[in-house]
Amino acid sequence: MQFDIRLRIAYDYDTPAAVHRTLLRLQPRICPGQNLVFSNVTATPAASSRAERIDFFGNKLSELVHERRLERVEFTFEGRVQRDAKGGRLDLSCPLAGMAAEVGAVQSIANWSPHHFLGKSPRIALEPDIAAFARELVTADMSVLAAVKTVSQAVHQHFSFDPSATDVSTTTLDAFHAKRGVCQDLSHVMISALRSLGIPAGYVSGFLRTDPPPGQPRLEGADAMHAWVRAWCGAETGWIEIDPTNDTLAANDHISVAIGRDYSDVAPVKGALKSEGGHQTAHQVDVIPV
Amino acid sequence: MKALLNHYAPPSGVADELFEDGALRPVWSPLVRHLATQSSDQLAARFARGDQYLHDAGVYYRQFTGPESAERDWPLSHVPVIISGDEWQGVADGIIQRAELLEQVAADLYGAGTMVRDGLLPAELVARNPEWLRPLVGVQPRSGHFLHFLAFEIGRSPDGGWFVLGDRTQAPSGAGFAIENRMATSRVFSELFANSNVERLGGFFNRFRSALNGLRQESEGRVGILTPGQHTDTYFEHAYIARHLGFDLLEGGDLKVENGTLTVRTIHGREPVGVLWRRLDSRFADPLELDETSALGTPGMVSALQSGAVAMVNCLGSGVLESRALMAFLPRICEQLTGAQLKLPNIATWWCGQEKERAFVLDNLDRMMIGPAMSSQLPFELGATTALGGKFRDTAQRPVAEWLAAEGGKLVGQEAVSLSTTPAMIDGKLVPRPMVVRVFAARTEKGWTVMPGGYARIGKTTDPTALAMQKGGTVADVWIVTDQPGKQAALTDHQAKKPFMRRLPSQLPARAADNLFWLGRYVERAEASMRLLRAYNRRLATHGPDALPLVEYFAEHLTQFGLSPDRAVPDGILDMLGASVACASEIRDQFSTDGWNALNDLRRASADISTRAQLGDDAMHAMSVLLRKTAGFSGLVHENMFRFSGWRFLTMGRALERADQIAATLIRFTAPDAPTGSLDVALEIGESTLAHRRRYSVESSRNTVVDLLALDDDNPRSILFQAHKLHDEERRLANAVQRVAMSDVERLMLKLQTDLAISSPQEMTGERLAGVRGELAGISDAITAYYLG
């Protein structure tokens, strides 16, 4: 099916800010099951220069430079996505106990390699508390896919969805202990948990369908850009995507934008701001089936 | 000779530099003979000569004790390490082979990744290495190479051969210190050095400087050295090399990436930088694409490398090659890639992420160092998470076998190090001490070249884990002695054949200019304060504190300027001198060592005097001493500093501050209600008592004093004189770039100058003088906005 997507992120600065260079990761990926029909990223005021690149993990990246100081800047994405997620399939993933050997057999540092998604990353430390939480949930003979689903469910139950509890700078451990947070916190906690079990896990930013199909509830996190988790379930199964905030496998209602080790690899707007005062942010998303 | 070597007993089981198989190595005999002829007094005098050189040159290192750090004397071990030219050739060949191999590894890790694919290197070791920077994958360095300047820590093993203990590929330091060690040691042993065939170091730096200049593209004027700034322990060396080679010393904040070029903010706008010699660790270089918490970086630096806007020495990401674990795989990589063995072996290393290797390490715990696999530390630098001989220093750790089983992938075993010993002179006797040598290699147009010498580190005791300076270790020069006289390559040698061309100095980076401007202001402000305090204490000494209304009036003035009248040397003075030193230390590359030493001397003297001087006569004399020292600093700077634009900023800062200080003095001491004696105070502070007597045969009146100190263009202590000077210097700056339209800066200066020139003393009321101070503040802001912002 197809979706029309509109995203608007605006910053208002109390005093004119030297925004200078901004990296945007707003355009959906092109990957199996997902295609981009058309796509447009804009900035207002327009950038003095601009370049488009693909980053290490294959995400589309726009690099913008604003020479003048700005009181306000607004970034938008508009596009149409064709989404045909694969349906359910048999669980062919290996048992958890065999995971180290599965990972070890992969001799690659290309961007799909599971090796990037173990160990710590800029925003995810390996936290003993989270590791202990994860260990309680699984057994060695469990399949990796089953383990991933179990952890997702447990993280979902552990947390109350609460946008006021955390912000982008909240650490994974603090969110875990507070048991409140948003999709970013749940995803980071789940990634930390999976990695502690030896399951390669990464972060996905993306969009959720904003108006649910008739008779179904609206998904949590649809009002802004959303985040979920991808996990590598062995060579046979490969990568799967799962959303702990809604405790569901990502399917047609999930449109992925960028993948990485954690939020720092996929931040939709990354800038080196120089400003004396504060700023206000507005963030708005619409994802409508065509 | 016997007496000298009486106590020299190298420990068994290790090699020694002085003796081989019980016999003195021939290459050492001239030095040993020379030492034997010296009395202990002579030797002490020689060593003192070397230390004095280092002190005068301002060489220091930073001692870190917790969060604090302090500058300490440079710990030179005066006896050099001597290595024969023939033996050295073998080392150099091995180093070049290793440098070429590392380049291939870097290109593969940031390119095709075939080494991992073919099983030569475990994926985990790359993917989990924090110095493997994903945003750099796929980058094609503009220079064609990732590596241009490398260092290697080498040691001599018990079998007598040399081996590599660590690769320094990130931003190796020590080459500048090696020159300073050479300068000092060649002064200690001046005659011996002159008559020995010691290979000179200059040629190496010549070749590398040419290579760096050769990396520039046609339109680019600049090679910069990128430093993290003055709070790094190797900042001295960054400034030293910048001065020595004539490159700009730049910080991340000076640079900007725009329209596909990397530029530096200079006093005349932004200028392109084509080549950066990076002394900043990669991950701090770009807060947008690398460590987002870095305050030292330049947003867009990664992008600049990708687009070929800059050639970087070494390319970002080169630190990945420093990890210990890589050494477990390099021997095989070398064989696979080149079909040859490593000419210079590296320390035997086993990565414990592999079952067989882990078992081997476990079976040989007694002769192993076990530590973090990704660390770049040398095997004898033991930390909290290092085990030696199966034991942790920190006994709270769990058993080593358990540790290996649980965290094998994060660990390596390395053979416990046996370093050779070399002579150090301790308490008048030669004693054997363990050592490592840092060797430097630079890429030139003709391939790698190895510095014939190095930077030796020598242990405080016979324990090789005490080599680090932070643990009391010392450093020494390394002499490569050949049968042929060493070629005297001074820095300018190879240029001699080229036709002479006078080069225009490149534009001054704005940050450097800003620091020079404020250095000028702070030193002048300190000087003015000293004059105030001297005049004040003179009156205290003559009349006592309560005798005159003038003394009280004066005390109020001091208080307004942050100078406590109750202290002989108020904290305000120390603060101003502290601020001066802070400015100067940001721009060590811009002015001479003499100037730097004079300024530090001034600060030390003030701090010293402040602890004991008393108010009155004592303080008056103290201020005279400090004023003479201030004049010493100013003299050194003004007599010796080349009239680059940097000097003009220093001078403008001084002129502006002086004009402002005079205006403030006049406002206070020529006010209509000022107590008797105030006019004389103004003249004394303005150093114009004599001039006044000559010029006016009358008693001082407000008009004569104001005329002399505000409006007389022959008096260097008048406001008008300083206004002329400000305008002159600014015009020269502007002329350097043929500025056409008048700038705001010049407009303001010209207005002040003209208004003063046509004023009469009667018109220079307190209100008017306050207006002048306001205009001066406006000029300072305008200079900042126009040149320094």
C-alpha cells in the first residue's frame, strides 16, 4: 500500500542563532518491502548550500548550510512511500545459545553486518541492571526470534508511555529505572537488553500511520517521528524489526527512515547550533494512506 | 673509567645498550671516555647548561594529579642513548616496511574491507574499535594516503634485536621534544657532539615540511597545525613545531567548512586552509558526524575530507591502527599481502576472542600481560584492568581465568616486556635503567623517511612499568653515530638551491590577533595600576594614612579600579598579570621565548612580592621593581618582534588601554573638587612631572596638566599621542590588503584623533574626558567586530 507523508520540524530561537550546518535524516529508506515514490526535503529559509549523501548505514542524508543567523528555521519532508511488508513466516532462527557462533561466522564489516550492533555505542552503554532484567526473561534453548519478542513484550510492560518523563538527553539507564518514557527510551532499553544477550540490535527511526484502519486503535507515537528496534536473528532469518512501544512486529504501518546503532546515528535533525538564548521546537507528522 | 662504571651492573636476562656480551659497545666508547675525564663539578656544570637551555626555551610538561595539572621542569636524562648507524639502518628498514603495511591496512579498513572478508582480521575487532570511524568509510583522502606521519615505540629484546611495542598512528607527539632534547644534550656535550658523527635531525624536518607544502593545491596558501589547545599536555610541542616550521597553529573553532573549502578566520576575512597536520584525536574533530559532545571540533570536517577540501595528516580515523589487538594479526597480514615477514617483529600478542589463543594465554599466565584489546597503551603501562603474571594490581578483581572466559573478546595477552637497559647518571654514577625509544617516520614525495634519532624514555627505577614521565621517568636524546661525518642539514639547507623569493606572511588567524590585542591591553592595564599604586604608597609613606584628604581621595580611586588600597600588591594586579599570561599561552607560536619567559617572570615576581611587601615605602619600591620588569617585557616585545600584523594588534591594545587609563586619571585628579596635590598625582602617574617643569615655568594648573596629558602630540603619555598611534597601526593593517573604503574602525579613530587635535584644555572637562573613554570603548568593540569576530 501507499502512504503520503508530511513532516514539519520548526525551531524558534529567542535570539538569532548561528545555525550554520545541519544534517537531516528525514527521507524514508529504500529497502526490501519499502520504496520511495517521490520525496522532497525543504528548509525555510532556504539553505545557502546543500548536499545529498548516503551515510554509512545507507540512510539518506541532507547536509545544509545557512550562512546567516536565523530567528526561525523550518525543515519539511513530503513524500509518498510504497510499503509491502512481508507477511508472517516460520521461525527459523537459531537457538539463543548458538548466537555467538552465528555472529562469529560473519566475516564482514559492511553496513549490514551484525558486528556493528553488539557492544556499546555512543548512546547505549552496557548496563548491568538492564542485562540482569534481560537474563530473567530468556532461556538458552529459546529461539532468537522468540527471545526478541519476549524482550519486546517485557520492555513494553515495564514502561508507561509518558512524553513528559524524558527528553532526548535522558540516559538509557535513567529511563529504565524511571519506567516511564517514549519510543526512544523503550528502544534504547530494548537494544541494551538484546545486546547483553548477544543479540545484535539497532535503532530505527521512522513514521507510523497516523489514522488507524477502521476499528483499530491509533498507535502510540504517531504524532511525531517514531522509533523502534531491529534485531539480527542469525544468518537464516537476518534482520527483523520490532516496536516495543506498541509491542508489535513492524509491518505496513511502520515506515523506516534511518537505521543505526542508536539515536545518535539517526537523529532526524542534527546541528551545531550557536545561540545565546533558548529555543522552541514544533514537530508535526501526517501519514495518510493514499 | 673503572670508577665511572663501577656501579653499572645490568640485570641479567635483558639486553643492555652500553654492553654487549660483557664488552663495551664500540659506539659508546667516546662518550664513556669523555665522561671519565670530567670531574663531578664539571659534569654538574655541563648538565646545568642543558637544563638552563630547556628552561630558557620554555620546555615543560604537564603533571596531572587528579583533576589538577601543573607545569613541571622538563626531565632530561643527560646521557644520550647511542645506536650505531649500521644497526639503525636495520631499524629504519623495518619501520618503513611497517609504515607501508599500516597504510594498506588503513586503506582496506576504510575501503573494501577485504582483510576482514578473507579472515585476516576478525570483524569484531574493527566494528567494536571506537577509533574505527564509520563516517570515514569510503573516504578517498585527497593526498592519496591515510598516513603521513607516524611514530613507533621500539625496544630491544633480550636476544639483542629490536621489536615494536606500539604503533602511534593517530596524532603522534614527541618529534618536537626530540629536537629540544637534542638541543639540550648537544649543549651538555658540546665538544664531543661536534666531533662525533652524530646524524643530524634537521634534514628529516626539512623533508617533511616540503612534503606538507607539496600537499597544497594551487590556490591554497596555508598549512595549519590543528591543536586541541593550550590545556593539552603536548601543547608546547604543537606551538613549538608551528613556530619551527612556520605553519599556523589553529584550533577547531578557528575553522569553518563552507562551499567545499576549509577556511580559517583571519583578520582580513576567511582564507582557505589546504593542509592540516592534525594533533587532535580524530573523534573530537567533528561534533556533527563524530563525537557529538566535542567542543574542540569543526562541524563539517568529515564532509571536508570526503569532498577533498583538505589534505589531512593523518586522515581522520587513523587511530584504529593503534589498538594492541591489531598486533596479533599484523605478522600474518604482512605475509599475505607482501609475501615477506615483518623485518621488525612486534611484541607477541594474542587476541583472547579466539579459543586457541585464549587457551594459550591461560596456559602461560606467568609470562603474560593481559589487558584491554582496544587500548593503545604500551604493554608495560599497567592500568586497573591489566593483569601481569596472572595477577591484578587491584586485588579486588575476580580470578584471571574467569575474566578471560567471560570477556575474552575484549582482551589481549602480550608477552611480558623485557626492555633493554641504558646508562643514566644518578648521583654521579652511571646506572642501568630500562628504556624505550619512540621513532618517527614521515611520508615525503619519495616515500617514507625515518628520523635518524628519536625520543627515548627512561625508567626511574629498574622497574619497566615506571617509564612514564607521570611516574617519574625521564627522557633522553638518541644519537645515531655513523662512520661518516653527519650531514649538517640546517632547516634552510635544501632551499639554498632555489632562487630567493620573499614570501608574504600569511594572514594572522583572528583568534591569535584577539589574544595579542588583549595581551597588550592587560599588560598596559597592569602597568598603569602599578603606577597608581606607586604614587599612592609614596604619599602614604610621606604623609601617613590620615594626614591628607588626598590620600583618602586616592584610595577611593584605587577601589574603583579593583585595587584594594589596604594591600601592598592588590589581587587586582595579580589577576591582570594572570590574564596576560593566559592570553600569551594561547599564542605561544606567535612570540619569542624571551618574551614569554619575561612575562612569566613578571607574574612570579608579583606573586612572590605580594606575600611579603608592606604598605608605604616598601610597596612603593616593590612597584618600582615590577615596573622595571614590565618595561623589560615590553622592551623585548617591541625591540625584537617582527612587525607582522600580530605586533600591530598588540600595539593597538596597548595604545588603546593607555589612552583610556590616562583619561581615567585625568577625570579623577583634575576634577574641580579634587583635593590639593591631585594635579601632581596626575603628572606623576603620567610620568610627566619633568616634562611639565620644562614646558611650563608656572605652577601646575588644571589647564597645563590637561594640555600635557591629553592634547600634547609629543608626549607618549598623552591621549592624543596614543590616538595617533592607534590610527597609524590600523592604517598599516588596512594598507596590507589595499582597503578602499573607510571602515568603521578607522572612522571612529580618525574622529577621536581630530576632535582631540582641535580641542583646547578648557574644553577637556570631566564630562568630555568621560566621552573620550566611551569612544575608546567603541573603538575596541569596532576592532573586535571588524578584525576579530
